[in-house]
Amino acid sequence: MTPPKSIKRSAIPPASAAGRRLPDRRQGVTLADVARLAEVSEITVSRILRNHGPAAPATRDRVLAAVRKVGYVPNRLAGGLASSGSKLVGVIVPSLTNIVFPEVLGGIRAALDGSGFQAVIGVSDYDLAVEEQLVASLLAWRPEAMIITGFQHTAAARAMLDGSGVRIAEIMEIDSTPIDLAVGHSHWQAGFDTGQYLLGRGYRRFGYVGHDWVADHRARLRYDGLVAALADAGLTLLGSSRCPGASSTAAGRDQLANLLESHSTLDVVVFSNDDMATGGVFHCLAAGIVPRSDLALFGFNGLDIGQALPTPLSTMRSNRFETGRTAVEHLLRQRERPAAPAIIDTGYQILPGATA
């Protein structure tokens, strides 16, 4: 089966809005752009955004709708500091408790070291509404660039990022077309390669253990890739078990127990990530199941805890530090946003381990 197309460079189609000219995204959205779209004066737009003075409800609604459409963000550096810039790089990650993201931040910090720029970090807790608020707050300080996790954003957040004119790096995945720059790897391809690797090891009776796909759509992409690899071999997943919440070691342990109650003949189980797979190893230890000999287990992320187990976890490691570092290096190397988006694949490696 053919994987989704990854676009190295592609043209951005011109935008239009019922005859009204929309701003050049490389230049940034201005107050004049909002005024032009709302068909009012710049003074009226400024007054409404500052909530200063009266305005007709219809005019206010029209201005706020224009603000949302073009992604305008008021400039908190207006005045003397605006010309010198903020020397900030905005960074938004979904979590600091998931070890994956501190590693990314380590790469960002390493690339910023000595550059004169500082990272300002926001944590969305996997909530797109919170991410939207963080985007507005960070862009208001006119950062040199923004680094944000993934491609999933609210329409308002996307409009602000697109219209800001600053360099934007969407990191950790490359399975869609970015606003500006994408740095990471294909999760669909990672799932597909996982399936091919395990098929090459002789496994045929596959099961899957996972967590919530709404908050973590990258896990869903890996699942889809795995299913595609099995389909190419004329196989299907024999069973799966997913918890409704976030991934955790306890959830992996419990979901594997649930899966094996109804599918005891599986010879391999693929987990959504290493947290879940480590829990699967703990279930095997408690149930007297010997990993690989009785049941193969395979994770994703390549976390240290999985490699420190008495039986090291078989998994796939993503290059998280390199992803963060590469994003910063490319954003600061070319300060002006290019006319076409680009994708940088930082890849992954299979860690054979001893559980599959």
C-alpha cells in the first residue's frame, strides 16, 4: 500500500476573500489588513480591539470576524522596542511530563545557545483551545520564530500562525503540508515499517494495544501504517484494546490483560508507545508470560526505561533531540518566511531489544 505523500517543497495557493485582498503571509498581518477586510478605518479597529470608546454591535462583530479570518495579533512591542525585535523564540509543546518533549526542548536549547535568542515555552496539555491562547499570547510579543508541536490547530490558531509573518516550525511529524516548515518523521511510515519489521521476524498473529487517538493523532497514524503493512501481507489485526485516556504504564498493563482474555493465541502485540509497552512487560512478568518466547511485544519512542528493563524492549526510537535542534537551526538560518513550505525528515531507528 502506498503511504501518504510527503511534500518536500510545494507552492502555497493564493488566498482570496470575496474580492478583498488578504495580506501576504510572509509580511505579517497588519491593522490596515483588518480594517480593509472589515471596511472600517484603522482607528475604529484599534478602538474596538482596545475596547476603548463606543462601537455599533454590527461593526464590532465585523471587525472581530476580520481579526479571526486574517489571524491578526496585536503587537505588545509597539513603539520603541518593535524595531529591535524581541529576541524570543516561542515554543509550544503538549506536555513536560512526557519525556519525549523535554528531549525536544533539549535540542532547542542546544541550538539557541550562543545565538542571542531565548525560548519562551508554553504547555498546552493536549488541549487545542489552550494552544490557541498560547499562540495568541506568544505572537503578541513578536517572536523571531515559533515552534509548535504537530499539525492539529484550531482554525483561529492556524490563521494567527499563518498570518504572523514569522517563521513557523511544526515539529514531531511530517505527514501533512506545513504552514512553513515541518521537522520530524512520518508516523504513518513508522507504523508501516514496524509491521514490515515484525513480519520479517516471522510473526503473523498481530494484536494492538493503544490509548486515546483524539489527543494523540500521531498514534493513530502509526496504527494506520501498521494495518497497511499487514494488509500488504494479506493479514489483519486479530484484536485490539485501547484505553480512553492518556498513555501510561498502568494502562498498558491493563489493556494487554484485557486483550489476551479474548485473544490468547496472539504471537505479537504492537503498543502505541513505550509507556504502554512497558506496562505490557509488567503484565507478562505477573502472568508468567515470557516476552518474545511466549508473546512478542513492540513499542514506540525508544525511551530509556524500556531499554533498562531486564528484557530490553523492542521498539522504534525517534530522533527527538535532533528534531528540536534542526528546527531552530533552519528557522534562524533563514529569517524570512519562504514562499513555499518545506519538510525535513529526522528519521527513526528500530531498536531490536529482546521482546520481539
